[in-house]
Amino acid sequence: MELTLLVMAAGMGSRFGGLKQMAPMGPDGQAILDFSVYDAAKAGFNKVVFVIKEEMLDDFENTVGKRARRLMKVDYAFQKPNSYLEGKFPEGRTKPWGTAHAVLCAKEKVNTPFAAINADDFYGRKAYELIASHLKNGGGTCMAGYLLGNTLTENGTVCRGVCKTENGRLLSVTEHTDLDKNSGLSEDTVVSMNFWGLKPDFFDVLEREFHAFTKNMTNPLKDELYLPFVIDNEIARGEEVHVFVTTDRWHGVTYREDTPGVQAALKELWKEGQYIGL
């Protein structure tokens, strides 16, 4: 069965202070995204669509894209401000429209079940295996869940989508900001790291939600439509969303000071032989 990996890679890392997607993190100069594509390939994904800004194409293809082609088919979608926009683009707006719009921009490039991930998060192989298995068996919308304690950094606070679940089903995702070990939440709390399993008909949902969002914005210069918000709306309409919890540790660079720890973790996985040939 064909499975597509959709990578949201158009955004800039504001806390990190630069473009994280291509920053070298692995022992041989690989980006986190190189490890993600490798894990996805091992789990059975055979195509990747990178959602990027059009001006990033050459740099992206000459680094991550070229390396990804050794593992699976590669395509690109561009997140453009006017894509799928009804009406006039708000004068003075510089921000992208958010993660829901980023995924929507790949509508013409994805016609199989797919996983949507962030470009700069290391998720661990188990998440790809869980989501791939569910999609291959005809399952619908699903999410890889992480234990909060496995997603924290020593270098500052983080934003996480705190999940309410029941019998393996997602009931809601609530965005919490400024989380750390002293926030009062159990480290076993299930959180979303924006790793979703979806079917192609979800693009129609995204388009409908994006049109509604742009008609009802309160701040046209800054409002964004996030993927978890769309998922929450679908749950309210009766959609079942499965949650598959992994105990793998998430790795990512929220702050520049996180870099040495991420590099050490990836080097250890490399030494264990999990990424032969990468």
C-alpha cells in the first residue's frame, strides 16, 4: 500500500532563531529531517512531500531532498499566502496561515493515506510504525502521542498540546504554553507533537475549515489556523481519532542550547546501528 509522508517545513524557528530544518544535527552532518525520512521509509512510507516556501527549493533539494531520494520518492508543495484563499489577502500580513494551511497546500500532491509531521522534530521510529500500521489497515484519522516528560528541555519552557483521551480515542487537544518539569502536570500526561495520520479526504475538511477561518478572523494580520484546532472540530462532529502512545523520547531544538543534547542523542542512536547507511 502506498503511504505518503507530508513534512511541514516552511516555517522559521522563532525561539531557535533561524532555519532549523536543514541545521546539521547528526554525526555526519544530517538534519533531524534526514532521520525522520529514514524512520518513515523503514516503517513503509514510500513517498515524501516537503511543504516549503518556494524560495527554499534549491537549498532544500541540494541537502535534505537529495538525501531523501535515496530512500523514497520526493515531491514538493509550496506554502503560498494566497493558496486556497477566498477573497483578498490582508494588507500588511507577513505571517503564514498556520499548520492547517501548510498541510492543505499539499492537496494536489497527496492522493494516498499520509502522515503529517513537523520538519524539525525527531519522533523516533515507533511512532512511524504505529501510524503506518493503522493507515495500512484502513484506519482513519489518528495521532502519535508522547509522554510529556519525554518532550521537555532543560533550557526553557515549551508549548505542548495536552491530550484528553479515553480508551485510545482522542477527546480533545488543548494548547499549553510555558511547560516545564514544575508546571504541575504529570510527566505521564499524553501530549501531541503534531504527528498525525490522515486520509486524502481530510484535505476537503481542511479547505472548508480554512475558508471559514479566513471569513471569521479577529486579527487578520496574526491569526493562524492550527491542525489540532481542525481535528478538535472534527471530533466535535463525531469523528473518531485514535491515539497511539509511544514511549520513545522526542528530540528537538526549541532553543539553541538544546543542540548539543540532540546531537549526542542522535549520535548514540547512530552508534547503536539504527541508522545504517544514512
